[in-house]
Amino acid sequence: MKKLILSLLATGVAMAGEWPFVVIRHTGAINNAPEVFERLMESHRRYPGACDEFWFAGGGRKTNELIAEEAAKFAAFRPLCEKTGIRLSYQQGLTLGHGASHDGPPKPGDRIFPEDAWQVGRDGKRMHFFCPRSPAVLAFQRDFTKTILTVAKPDSYWLDDDLRMGVSKPDGCFCPRCIAAFNAKTGGSWTRETLVAKLYSEAAREPVRAAWIAFNAESLGVFAAATRQAADEIGSPCRLAYQAVWSDTIYTGYDTKPILEALSGPDRKPVGIRPGAGFYVEAEPRGMVKKCMSVAREAERCRDWGPLVASVCYEQETYPRHVLHKSPGAIMTESALAIASGCDSISLYWYAHTAPEPVEEYDRFVRTLARSRRRVRTSSGWRPRRAAPAWAAWRGLSVLRLRRRPASTCANRRTSTLRALAFP
């Protein structure tokens, strides 16, 4: 334990202030099961101090009325949470769309959007993703943000990683509005056809592709700026933040700074970022190392941006949710590696109401988290300014493990976490 603390101190440690240290993620469906949430809270009363904040999620292309109704359900959880010292945060999912989430005709409770709200693909066909420059989409984003901040009053508000280009998303929007804006920015005279031919031909694509990537980042910043504008218009003190994916999601931009600066607004309010994607099951330990390499890169460059980024929060995932994907001990190991990689906080995905599993498993997870946190003797806010060296990560792994026993509950896996990470 002392070795871990000293290794983090050696890299330069500061206090992260009001941002939480440990966050637990709950899916949006929990708002329709308050009796289940009450049972989950029993674990937190039994093991106080396990986490500082709950992360609730919602989203979609809903009407203001439906958004307010769902926000009120989340807000109803606040008294239970505050009794145990847990704050509430909200993450807006499906920002530009995910998979077929925005596909098809509107469902009951959906907001109606005009045709130019949608992205246009390189082939000229409409796609089922929002265009981040569409006035209708930006108006919707302002309305969505205001409703959540007014009704639910979360301590922090996150835009999810569907605010991106590339990686299961188009490489940009080729609608007439975006083509015109790109030409205005670059002084070009591109049409959709000529631009696509240049970007996707085997001939030299630079500097056009570089300009297109920078333009994409600017487009995503326009969407993020609408979120900041909404918060400022109602005078909300809520902290704004962005959940990213990999640090090299190239068509999103060369880095996440344009999005973060837009969320920061003209007053340059500090914002947060939650890097990390993938590594869903502990049976593939190399994925943990690969993921933390990307996270370390993101954390490093965020430190270079000075006071802009006030929190770098690791996203631990087990999706689609299944209790056997990762044991609590494996999650503690992963969390230690994330902290040693430069993160100052961790978000842990454990429970999904729509994926039935015994509440006792959640209790085991909270117990392990509370004990591991006490053993490290750290409080909300340890913040390394730089990613710790590799040897600090290995020391952190051994410190946070609760017991020396097999990390996995999966059948036929009897290898300990550290031994698995050694790649025998």
C-alpha cells in the first residue's frame, strides 16, 4: 500500500476537488424499478464509503415531456442516495445515435425531426445518425440538457461516446450544410462526390483528409457547445463532461480538445473526461493492458491542457452485462491499473436491472469495493498529473487485490489475475 501511495506521489499528486473518486454505473432501466434500487441501496448502507456517485443513463430522441418524466424518476432516488453520502450524475446516451437506435419511424414519445436533421453518407443517402450541425438537432440538445438539469439536478452531466465519428459511425456528415461549412472553412469548392472521391481514393489524400478530420472535431464541438449554452442559460452549477472511446479514434478529431473546450464554454469552466472502451471480459487479460495504454495516452495529453480537464475518470465495462464477465477482484485489479495509468477516478459498471442476476452478487461487489478502498487508504481526489511508470502499475495491482485467489468465477479458469497478466 505504501509503495503505491509513494509511487503516485512521485509522479506529482494533487487534489481533484469536488469530482468523485469512485462512481458506479446503473442502466436507465433502473428508474422503472425503485424496489430493486432500494435493495441495492441496502448494500451501500451495509458497506458505507464504497462509492461517491451513481451514474444514471438515459437518452434517445424523446419529447420534452417524456424526458422530464424520466428525469423525475431519477430525481426520486436522491434522498436515498444522499443518506449514504452518494451523489447523482447523469449521462446522455445515444447523442448522435447508436446502431439502429434512431432508425425507423418515430415511436410514441419520440420527437419529430425534419429531414435535414440526419447525416448524409458518402453515397448521398440519409443515415440514421443526427447531424451535429443541424439547427433542429442543436435545439433538441439544448432542450434535453435544460430538462435534465432542471428536473433531475445532477451533480455532473456527461455526453456519451456516441458523440463521435468513425468506429461504428460514419466518417463524417456529407449533407449539403456540412459540405458548405467545410468549403467555407477551407476555401474549397468541394461537392459531396469530389470530396468522397478524394478522401477514399488510393491517391494521396492529404492535406484534405487532415482538414476533414479537423472539421469533424469542430462539428462535434458545435454539438457540445449547445450543451454548455443550455447549462449557462438556466444558471446550472452542474459540471459538464464527455465520455470518450479510444485515444486514436481518428475521424472524431486528432484529440478530444475541441469537444472539451466547447463544454468548457467562454468562461473556461473545468470539465471532465471518461476515457476507456472495450475489455468486456476478464478471460482476455491482454485487453486490459491494451485499454490502459490508450487511457494513459488520453490522460497524459489532458494534463498538458492545464486546468481545462479537472477529472480523468476511467470507464470500466462489462457489456452486455453478465455477472460472470468479471469478478469483483478482477475489477479491483483493472481499477488499480487505470489509476496507475493516469486516471484520478474510476467508474464501474456492475448492475443492469434488465439483465437478471441475484442482488447478492451486487452485494459481493460493493463489499469488495469498500474493503479494497479502505486498504488503499485513499480518499476522493488522488490525482496523478502524469501516468505512473509501469512498475507503479504492477505494484498497484498487487495492492488492490483483496485476496490471493483466482480472479474469475468462470468455469475452468483457475489462473490468478497477476499470473494471467504475466502472459505465461
